[in-house]
Amino acid sequence: MAPAIVAAAGAAALVPYLPAGPDLYVHLLWCWEVMRCLAVGALPVWLPDLNAGFGSPGIRLYSPLGPFLQGVVGLALGSAGAALRAVPVLAWGGFLLVVRRRRGTPGAAEWGILLAAPVVVYALLGRGAWSEFLAVPLLWWLLDVAVEGDLAPARDGVLLGLLWLMHAPTTLMALVLMGVAAVAARDAWRLLKLTGAAVVAAGLTAWHWLPLAFEAGLMDRDALTGGIFVASRNVLGSPSAHALGENIWLGWCAVALLVALAAERWWRTEGVRTVAVLVAVALASPLAAFLYAPPSPFSFLQFPWRWLLPAMVVGARPLRRSLASPGGRLALGCLLAPLLAFPWRGVASDPRLTAAMTWKQAGAAVFTSFGGNPMVVDAAQNRPASWALLARNLERFGARDAVLDSGEGRVTVVSWAPLERALRVEATGRTNVALRLLDYPFWRASVDDVAVPVYGTTGVVEVSVPPGRHLVRVSWAGDPWARVGLAVAVATGLALGWGRLRLGRRRRAGGSGA
């Protein structure tokens, strides 16, 4: 089966088109930027080419695992678009191989139902939400073990951490529904194990969420939860929802799922799954609108109809089990019926972004391909305060990478890497040298290897230079919270390893005693 998966991924990589969903632009650019960073041996903690070459913090790519995997594959395939097409095939196929080897489930029918489910198809082909689509296999595993009472804190804590790194909103929904499953089963032990898994996941991913929590305060929260992203306005059936036609279509998807549930009376044999599905659909409906008011963590979901995806993941098992009966096949037909009115946005030609492209080349390519911003501007939620002065700095810098504030002099670029820039400055008097680099708290500067302050009052990194000839270096120092988080993650990993070692010794001792 593995060769078939690789062959399918290769075939997908050769297709010259991408789904023209609203999320295509940012996912394509993030993949390209990861490729650019990895190609020169830099971690993608700063995206150097976005925002017309002034860079972007990307808030750690928000959920970094998807863009990182796509960037690695993109380097191998030579194109960001090829990676976006190949990685979903590899991820879903690879996870199926692992699951079949370790658990014997799910069958091809269950995965086929999931892949054909309208809300799953919509995630990839409707919205172009790659990370959300890639998260589905992990989501399936975690919800399955929670419903079946097979949750292991260490193992599933690791997988929960991976889900967080893949797609944070999906992780929030998974935790809620895993808790619902434990309550529906009236099993306090399940809740305790879920708590343990959550602690393990939080510890292993502290290197990511600790700096993310701090740096989110440097961004505009309204860009993430305001405007079209006000979650309470986007519940199913809301007359003021963003993309109203698609909201109505998703409402019919919810109705179809509930009809399938009722037609086969899932509650008779699948009580816990039935409760989980009903709760998920209710959380997407106007009944739960009050839960989405900030500062509720649910407000970060932006679109409450996201709950339909985990609802479908939970419901795939009873749908598969009922296929033997005519009623079950009718229920499946009802579930798939919304595909007849699928809100298809068409396709966009692949701009074929490569690691060798500059921001100008990439901007021209995405604009020609699907009308993407030629300045390759990052998503609104990833814009620090200095971004507000970007238009002024575009005029100030033109095509240059560095400018002198005043006086006579010359500035020459010695090196220009994602996380370190070096300039040779020759000035007749004291002046400031400004770099094509958005101001952000974690840049550090030196003049002739002596640390100096960084000035960011004009929206970019500036360094004061005395008269004469000097070497100016600006480098990424990193968020101190990331180092704290890394220490927590290492400690958690060591604790897990130690616990596994002790458990192995006990088992061997018990076996020898027997």
C-alpha cells in the first residue's frame, strides 16, 4: 500500500492547479517562506520575505507543523504548490498505514466516508484550509480512543501535542468533545486520563504556546476575532454570517448529519458517539452563540461551523457499521446529498513558488495566478504594531535593503540571511542606518561587535552609527519565553522517557518472575 500512496502523492504533485479557496494565499506563502528559510539553514521563526521584504513574525506560523512539513516536501519537490498537493495524500495515507498496523481499524469504508463527507471536502476544496484538513487523521484517532475508552495519557498526550502544532482550533474542539465523551460514559477515570494527556501535550508543546501567548499580545486581537471573524455572527443560520451562502450550505450539512443519526437510531448502539455528535452540532448552532463572546477561548474559533468537522469524524464509525442495511445506505446518501450543491470556488493555476524566488518574483506569480497580493503581505493576525507604518516605509526604502537617515555616507549589504543581517556603513557624521526589517522586540544589534540599542520608532529596525567605517550586525535573539518553554518540553520528554523505562523494567521483572 505504501508504494500506492507515494505514487498518488507524486501524481498530485504534478497537477498544475490548486483549490482557489480563501486560505490558499497564506498557506502557499507560509510554505514558500519555510522553504526559503530551510534552504539556507535557518528556522522559520521569522518570515523574511513577507510584507514586501520587510518580514513578518508569522506568530510562529500560528500552528507550525503543517507549513513546516509542506516546506520540507516543497524543498524536495522544488515547488510550494506541489507540496500543498502532495502532503495531504502522504499525511492521510501514512496515518492510515500506522493505524491499520496498530489497531486494525478503520477500514477503507470508514476512511472513504470521511474523505467524501461534505464538511471534509469543504475544508480542502472549498476553503483551502490545509492545516485543518491535515489535522483530521489525528483528530480521528483522539476522538476514537476517547469514545471507546482506550485513551492512554502518554501516547495520546503526544498525539494531542501534535494536533496542537497542526491546528490549534481543532485541538480546542477535540479536548471539549473528548471531555463530553468521558462525561457521557459516566467514567471519571476517562476524565482523569484526559487530564493527564492534556498535561503531557501542554508540556511537550510549551516551546510553542508560551511564546505564542506572549507574542499574541503584540498583535491586534481584533484582526483575529473582529470583523468577519466575530464568531457569534458566524453560527449556523446567522443572517449576518460571513459568506452567507456557504453558511447556509453548511447548515444543510448539519441537518443531513442529524437525519442520518436519527434514521439509524445511533443512540441504541452508539450512545457516547451520539451525545458527542449532538453536542458538536449544538455548539455550531445559535443555541451556543453566547459562548463565543470574548474573552472566551471559543471566540478564537472564528467560525463555529468548524464543529461539524469533529462531528463528522465521530459519526463516520456508526455510518460505516450501518452500511449493511438499506437504511444505513440511505442515511449515507442523505449525508452526502449536500455535495450536489457544493460551493465550489474553482481552481487557480499553480504559481510554482520556489526557494530561489525573491519576494518580488513570488508576489508577481501569486498575483498573476489568482490575484494574490503582489506585496506578499502576511495575514492580518500576524501583523505587529510596526506594520502600520509599512506603506510609509515602502516609499522610504523603494527597492533598497538599507538606508541612511541623514548626512553623507554609503551603506553596503555584506550578508542578508533570514535571522542575521550584516551591513558595511561609511558615514561622515553620526547617523542612523535603517534596515528593511519590521521592528520587533527580539532583534538585537551590534556595531563592530559591540552591542547597541535598536530603535524602532519608524516601524523598522534602526541602529545609530558613529562617523567612520563600521560593520553593523542585526540578528534574531529569540523570545525568552521560547527558551523557558523548551526547558519545560525537554523536562516533560525526559519524564515520559523515564516513566516508560520504569514500566518496561516492571514488565520484564513480572515476566521473569512468572
